[in-house]
Amino acid sequence: MGNGARGGPRLLAVAALVTMGVDAPVQGQETATVQGRVEIGIPITARRPTTAYPTRSVPAPALAPGSERRNVVIYLRSALPQGVAPVRASIRQRNETFTPRVLAVTVGSEVDFPNDDPFYHNVFSLSRVRSFNLGRYPRGDTRRVRFDRPGIVKVFCEIHSHMSATVMVFDHPWFAMPDESGRFVLDGVPPGDRQVTAWHERLGDTTVTLRAEAGRAVTTDFVLPVPRQ
Amino acid sequence: MRRHLLSVASVACLAAPLPVAAQEARPSVLAIDTAAAIEQIADFDGNVATGLSMDALVSIGRPGLEAIVWPVAQRFNSGQWVRDVWIATLRYERPGPVGVRLDGGLIPSPVGLANLTVRRPHLNPTISQPSSLFAALPPLELRAPRPTLLGAVYPLGTQITVSGSRWDARAALMDTSPLRRRRILSRTNPPRFATVLVGGGVTPVVGLRLGASVTRGGWLREGEGPAVTATQYATIVTIESEFAFRYTRVAGEWVRDRIETTLGRRVASGWFVHGQQTLAPRWFAAGRIERIDSPLVLQTDAVEQQLTGVEAVLGFRVTPDLTVRIGHRARRTFGRPAYDHQAAVSLVWWRRWM
């Protein structure tokens, strides 16, 4: 229990502080719940607009940053594909920022990319999982992309180099994104030794192994990255 | 196993509580992106030349106030290496219904569209750049330096820009004539000329901008030619437009130089239009047509000469950072009876680091 494992190509620091305990039994007797909290241990910097040649217009103010914990995805690693219901989600382009910057969806889901800015964006991805180019469209318009394969899709704006987003596509239901306070819950986890990963685009993967027991909740907290000891 | 659990839990409890601010991303103080391009050009006589350019754009500051430095190293097709600093400016921006931007130092050229959009290889839709930036006009003054129609200049100066949602206006004061390029690391440079620019544009619909500018300043100093006994001035008028919609992007610029010489006023003019069409997420096609009309001054007379060119490019985006382009360019320079044809292949790498 509590073993740290490394993974992910953009790993900056990998390990985790894990607290495990047994909470009150949950309703489902056949499955377990994995819950916990995510904290970001170091200041995260965001790219800001800059260019040698600014447009002739002065740009609009940047969007105030949201909780970075909401840009973490918690998921069950090495889970076998399951039949999952597709969802409908959106990533807005607002004040030269993708909002949200990270999105987790199931296979077959459709994501809208509405433009809220009074100027063009050009959303595109060249990821192997899903490549697309939505072209330029004005404020109020939207384009939709369907994600049919699991994996990570990096999304960019062709016009604004500081804009990027990530869509993580899962073929199983065991993933979650923390709320503003960093809390997350993975329901219906099959019992057994499970690897749970917290992914952050800058901090990489942090994976822990835990034992999920039927009818019980396991608590595991992630501090990203793990403080040096 | 239970002991191991307890020890891990203890370590977790030792972790200090984290401030709320740490849970929010902050704009980076440092922003860096780099670009490198290599191109190989072959003409139909079998001559092959290789060009290389590398640059880095470094910005230090916070949103609203930043210092920008843009060093560049280039190897021209002739084999000559040039190192330079194109931009070293302090920039202040105040967004709002009427936004304000103030640049001071070695500033990006406030004149024209080509200077604004194609100087970095990953932003240029084609492989080559408009001839108006580099091609010397036919001699306008006997045994005096030859100007360009609108050079790729990086003047020392200051520029103020104000803009609303559908309009923009700017004024600049600089030390360089747009007709004669200065390089800050060059041992020989043209003289400094106090040059004033005013310009502006309107954006009637998103994706369409129409703009114009007028620039006035000296271009030839007394003594730079045997007949030049006083500073000669030039007035440069530009009209520019950019249009983009869906997968299409088109931009064009028209320039008219009214150039004073010791033999009277001469007028040179030119234009280019270039565009890019996204064919698929990885594929795009681009092209440019251009023309420059300029007089060739003889002893007592002048004859009009033309430069015309056309370029077609097919591009493939290997990754968001890496683009391969192949193209063909045909150009007939001043006084030449026929077109020179060139085939080119280019590899452009660009990366935003932070």
C-alpha cells in the first residue's frame, strides 16, 4: 500500500503523500469509493500573452485565474474499457483563455468550443487521438468536436500562442475532477489493488497504489508535486 | 502494512497547510518563445542556396508592463551570417474600453503590414517575405544609396496606440527612415532621420480590418551623393487590409513613396496580397503576389521599372511546433526581361517555452 509509481511523459516530480483510512461503508456492497483531496504545493505559472508584433488594437484584460486544483484529473489507471455514456461539455474561449483549461470526458462525448471574445480564435489539435481545426468564427458562434478514442488531446489556438487546453478522454467511468476546494470522489471502483493517478499538465502524473475494499471508502490525498523530504 | 500506513500518514500530517494563493495559477514573469527555420532554394540553373534563421523572443514583466528583447541570428542564402537585436523595448499596456499601449526603445516597425505579420517564419504564410522589405529600388539619386519601398526596419523610437473595439489609432516618432534599414549591431548604418508616423484603422466586422498610415521624414543626408547638398525627405502612405474567416486568411498592403531627390520628386509604389487556406488540420496552402513600380533615374529622364513576383506554397504541420513547406517562386526584378523561377523547401520549428 502507498507505493508511489512513476508515469507520464511530462513528469516534473513524482511521488505522493498518501493517507489511507477506512471511512463509513458506502451503499454499494460490490464496489468501493476512492475519495480525497488535491493540493498544489508550488506556485503554478500561467502563460501570458506576449508578442513582438502586437495587433494594432490593445488587447482586453486577461481572465482572473481559477483554482488550479480544478485542472487536475484523478483517474483509475490501467482500467479495462467499459461501456460508458457520452456526455456533452464545453470549453469556452474567453479573454484569450480556454475555460476550463482541462476537461475530462468519456469516449463518444461531444465538446462545444464557443467563442465569447469579440475577435477570432482558431482552435485546433494535432493530437493522434483526435486532430481537428475549427477555423475562425466570431463571438456567439460555436463548433463541436466528438472524441471517439481514449487518450489525451492537446488543444491550441492558432492565433494566440499562450492559449492551450487539454481534453482527457476515458473509456471507463473511473475518473473525476476536483471541486474548488480540491475534493474528489471516484465511485463504483472495483475491489482490489488499484492504481490511482492524479494528472496535472505541468506537474505530470502522480500515481499511488491502494486497496479498494467492497463497501468501503478509501481516502487518498494528493499533494502535487510531493514536497522534498 | 499498518505500520507503513501510519508512517505515511505521519508524513502527510507534517506537510504545512498551503496558502490559498498557491492553488491559483499566476501569470508568468518570464515568457520565452523561440523559432528556427532552415530553407533550401534551388533555381532552374541548378544553383542551390541554404538560408537559416534563429530567434528568441524574451519578455520579462507582468501583464501591463513588460520588457521585450528579440535577438536574431541569420544565415543568408549568400552564406553571410548576421546577428542582431531587432527589438528591445519597454511596453506598457492599459486595457479597457479605450485601450492604451506605449512602446519605447528599439520598437517594432509601426509602418505597414508586412513588418507586422511575416517577420517570424512561423507567422509567415509563405517561405519568402515580401520583396518590398528587402529589394532595393532602382537608383533614384545618382551615386547615392538606393532605398527600399518599405524596409524591414526596427527603429529607435516611441509609439503610442489607442484602440476601441472597432477602431485603432497610433502615432510614432522614430530615428529611422522606413526606406533605409538600420541594424543596431551593424558597423555601418544609414544616418538617423527624425521620422513621424500617424496611422489608424477600423474593424467594421470581426475578421476584417482596414488601415492606413502616413509617415514623413528624411531619407537622404547631405553628402550621401555628389549632388545631395541638403537632406531629402520622403512621405510614405500605406493602406492595408486583413481579412479572415473560417479557414481562409488574406492580407494585403499598398505603399506609395513620394521621394524627394535633387532632380525632383519621384514616386515609387507597390503592393502585395498574400493568403493562407487551411485544407485539413495538418495541411495548408498559401500564396503571395506582389508588384513594385519605381522609376529608374537617368541623367535627365526617368523610366518606370517593375518588380513582379508570385509564390505558391504547400505546408504540412508535423506537430504544433514543426512545419514543413514546399513552394515555388517566380520573380522578375527591376530591369529584367524574364522571370526567375525557384523551388524551395523549408522547415520551421517554433516553440513557446513559458
